[in-house]
Amino acid sequence: MIPLFQCCHSGTILDLPYTYSPGGQRSRGDITEKAKRRLACVGDIISIAGCADRQTSADTFQGGVAIGATSYAFLKILKQQPRQTYLELLNHLYEMLHEKYDQTPQLGSSHSIDLNKEFVI
């Protein structure tokens, strides 16, 4: 099962210790005590957020229906190119969102990941 959170402020919704930005920059600064305890997590947790904590994720209308801009972009990108790396997906999200919105997608994880590995649902 893959949980999906559709949230307005979503950068660190799961408080994961590793955060990646488009371009592959990894941040491990400002880790909360709660996140430090998760460093020992044996689970494989990945979070793709539509924006950084200081930003707000935008909504869009597609076919007369309101949907999160990141959710729409994510689905559209995966339909166009189902096989891609984590970094490619993150960069494609950024490119698509940056055209219309002031938000930077983030990828969070429970452990350090190789962004050149294939993203698999």
C-alpha cells in the first residue's frame, strides 16, 4: 500500500531525515529529535512533496475539477514516461510546476537514497 497525502503545506509532512531538491541537492540539516529517532527506521519511506515547508502547494483545474498542481503533474509525468529515476522525476516535477507556480517539489526519505535509481511504484 502506498499512502498519498494531498496537503497545502507538505515539505516535511512525515518529518523524514533526508530531503532532496531538484538538481539532487541533499539536506540533512535541522533534523528534529523525532526525525533523528527515525534514522534507525528499517522501513523504506519515500515522500514526494509539492513544495518546501515555507511554500504553499498550488491547486489547478483540469477538466473542470480542482486538483493539486503537484498531483496533476506527478500523474501526467508518469503517464508520459513511466520509467525514470528519482532525480528525473523530481526535475520533471520542478520543470512542470515552475512554469506556472512558485513552489519547489521535495523528495524526502527515511534513509540516504541514490537518486539515479529507478523510481518504482
